[in-house]
Amino acid sequence: MSEYQPPVRDIQFVLGDIVDFETLRSTGAFPHADPAIVDGALEEAGRFIADVIAPLARNADAQGSQRTPDGGVITPDGYAAAYRRLVEAGWPGVAFPEKWGGGAMPFVMGFAVAEMLTSADMAFSLCPMLTFAANELLMLFGTPEQQALFLPKLVTGEWTGTMVLTEPQAGSDLGALTAKAVPADDGSYRITGNKIFVTWGDHDLAENIIHLVLARTPEAPPGTKGISCFVVPKVIPHVDGSLGERNDITCVSLEHKLGIHASPSCILSFGDEGGAVGYLIGKENQGLKAMFTMMNNARLHVGMEGLAVAERSFQQSLAYALERRQGRAVGAPKTESSLIVEHPDVRRMLMLMKSQIEAMRGVMYKTAETIDLSWHHPDADRRAAAGERASILIPVCKAWGSDLGVTLTSLGIQIHGGVGYIEETGAAQWFRDARIAPIYEGTNGIQALDLVARRLPMRNGAAVASLLAEMRDVAGELSRSEDLAPIGDRLGYAIDAVEDAGLHLGGRLMENPNDALAGATPFLEMVGITAGGWAHGLSALAAKRHLEDGDNKFYRAKLATARFYADHVLPTAAGLVGSVTAGAERLFAVEPDALAP
């Protein structure tokens, strides 16, 4: 199995030529975001991740995390030491304010580091990813006292964070949760209840774990309106941050999963001895608002998991295709077998992987850019517009990206042939790891419903129209360039198809919501494919500008990849129109009791 090489130059290209990094710098919020510093930091992060984290992935997958008889969790060999080195290097806090021990870089920079970390070992990366989300929630909704107590340790990664949401009877329906939070005399609460699927809910990497828990107070109304959010530490800290008593939290068991075996997915019991101490975040019955703020950016990270694991799979597949000989390519000597990279179908699969990975990276980093602008741009209208754009793109990135992660890692197995199906090769791990992402943080069907039912109608469709108009500007610029015109034309056709499908769904949403919701998933895929074409269009324009200064293999490859995407992937967007507009009638034509043979 080939070792992972972080795609630092690709990431630098996206940050320098697709993301508007200069506008981010001009906000004044990022004093260290000088291009030279950013490039150097990416190179150092890539070196560290390749040397320290990536080599652990295969053994960690085979070994897994284990629950101890006393209810603790031991992670695979090497994880604890690697995590300490990650914290010492300062990478967990790179995109957080200096006042809490962070590096004061933009979110998009932290996102780039997170991509490389996830490619190296997705199971390992989930721990700092969830801590990242916990930091955001506390910065936005925590009291000054909570921030002062928890953020200095969480931002640096000395403590880790979790999201403790669902319960056996609830699944994605958080309104059905029943965990209780009873006020105590000292202003804290006592939390009781059982929670499932708590990623990194217990481990031996850090001295404390800060759980962010959804629960109901005694007089809470039913459903989602009665949910509150609490900080519930594994070990209760004193006011000065030193550790006190162990809280009333027990890891009952670990889930046995298809992939990410090294990531401990815990069933946690709160309050077996009378109640776990918790502290209310914000106001009672407003916990879902706080948690969804945390989940929104986590959804972008989950979409990135599809990108990152596909990148790892692609690198291994390409290395295999460059060394494996089988069959004879057209024109090859009859006495020689050919490298499989010379066979058209293998080359097709490799290009499908490469082009869609680059499409995802461009769209996701542009989305991360809008998040930075929504937080930090000095103009309130620009902040609002950026927040609106992020709210449209995040469900697309999450669902389209995580679905592609599964598709592309499956292609990686196919390129390996029979040995790809054998665990010892390593190709299967990336497929297994990627499969959870379409389920994480709201299933992809939920993302599609959100896009159609909530994002499409924003400002009577003007919000989505603004995004499509920006894409059209890129298509127009491409079409005015003789050698790039075919890319622009195909991008324009895809935009037209999305616009027509969106208008159709908007009308059906008013007249027959089921018809609109039946087309939501293929519509989201259309938007993702088209947004990928937009990213490739920006890439092609930038590459052409660079090539005007002299020939360069890297930029020629960018142009060739953009042309491949335009020819082989963009046309599939229009092909989904029939599924988008078919309506719900056929979905419900067979009675439930007649579905079985």
C-alpha cells in the first residue's frame, strides 16, 4: 500500500486561485494570514500529518478501540502519542482566536489542515473535528465564565469535545429525545439518560472530554421546542481549570462498525449514580438552535470526509495502476504486458476520481470562504450575503461530497481488481471508512429536503438565483476564450438545467410538497455536479493565466482535468432532470404491504 502524500500544491492552488484569500485578509481578522506564512504552514502541516498520523491508519483499523472492564476506552497503539504531538504542534487551534490559544488563521485554512488530517486517518481526525465544533458553539453561546473555563483547553486540543445528541428511540428525530436535566441548588443541572452513537465519547488521548449534551428540563414543551443544551465534562474542572472529581458518566459499550474502527463510537449513560453535573448553555429550550449552529459547519466537515478519503483512495489506486501489469494496451508490443494505467477504462476511472476530487475541493473551500466572510467581513450586508450563500452550499457539500466519497472509493477498489477486495491491500478500508459520511450529521436525504424546502425558497428564490448568476459569469468568461469555450458551454447547459429544475420544484413545493420532496435528492446532486463545474471553470481560468507566464505541467493538468470534467461529468446534471420532475406518484404506487414479494 502506498503512503499518503498530502496534496499541498493542489490546496495552495485552491487557496490562491479559487478562494478570494485577499478579501479574507482585508477583513483585518487574520493578522497572520500572509500568503507566505499560509504556504509554509500548509507544507509543515502536510509533512507532520504524512510522517506522524498517516502511518497509523492501517494498524489502527485492524486493532480498533477497546472498552476496558471499568468502562474506560483504550485507543489503538500510537494514537495517544500522535495526538500529544498534534497538540504540541498547535494544529487543532490553527483557525481559532489567539485569546484562546489559537493561531488566528481563517476557517478555510483550518479546513485545509483538517482535509489532510482526514485523508491520513479519518477515524483519528474525528476527534479534533468534533472538538472544533464544540469550540464554535461555546464561542457563540457560552457565558464568559464557560468560555474562560473550557475554551483555553479545548482550542489547544488539551481537552476534547463531543456532540451528544441522539437516543435509541430518536435517530435523526431529535424531538423524540428524553434525556432529563433537573436544576440543582448551585445553578448547575443533573443530567440523566442514555445516548448512542457518541463519536469519541470516551478515550485515552486527553485528560478531559467536554460533552455537549441535549436534554429536557422538567417543564420543557414537547418536541424540538423543549430541548436545551448543556456542557457536561467527563471530569468536573475547578474554576482555575484544574481537574476535580469524575462526573457521573459511564461508557456502556462501543459500537461495532463497518468502518472507522479506531474511532470509539460510544453508548453513554448519564446519571447512574444520581445525575451527571451539567451547565446550561444559553437559555432553556433553545438548545437546538445552539447545536445546529455547531452542526452546520460540522456538516461541511463531513462532506469534506468524502473528499479526503477519496483522495487517499485515489493516491493508492494511481500508485497501483502505475506498477501493475496486466493485458496488452492498444499498440503495445505483443511480447509485453502493459501497465494497467495504459488501458482506457482504468484511465477513465482514474480521471473520474481526480476530476471529482478537484471539483469537491474547489466547491468546499469556496464554501469555507463564505463562512469566514459571514463571521468577519466588516460590512453587515456582506456578512449576511455570505451567510446566505453558506446556508445553500453546506447541504450540497455534505450530501454530494459524502456520496461521492463512497462512489470514488468504490472505484478505487475496482481499479485494484480482485486484490482491492482483499483487506490486506488496504483499498477496502477507504470504502468502509467513507460509508458513514452520508449518514453523519443528518442523513443525505435530510440535506436534500433542507435544500429544497428551506434553501430554494429563500428570498423567493433570489438567493439560489444569485449563486447561479455567479456561476453564469464564470461560464461566460470561459465561453469568451476560444480554447476554454467548450467548458463554458457545458457549464452553461448545466446551469440552465438546475435553474429549470429549481423553478419546477419551487412550484411543486407550493402545490404538492411531496412532488418537490421526491425530486430533492437528484436535484441536490444536480447542484453539486454543476457547482463542481463552476469550480473547474475557475480552475481553468486561473491555470490559463499561469500558463501565459510559461509552460508548466501542473497547470496543463488543471486544464486537462477541467476539460475532462466538462465532457464526462457535467452532462450528467441535465440527465437528472427527469428524476427531479417525475413527482411522487410512482414512489407511492405500491402499497407498503405489497413491497415484499
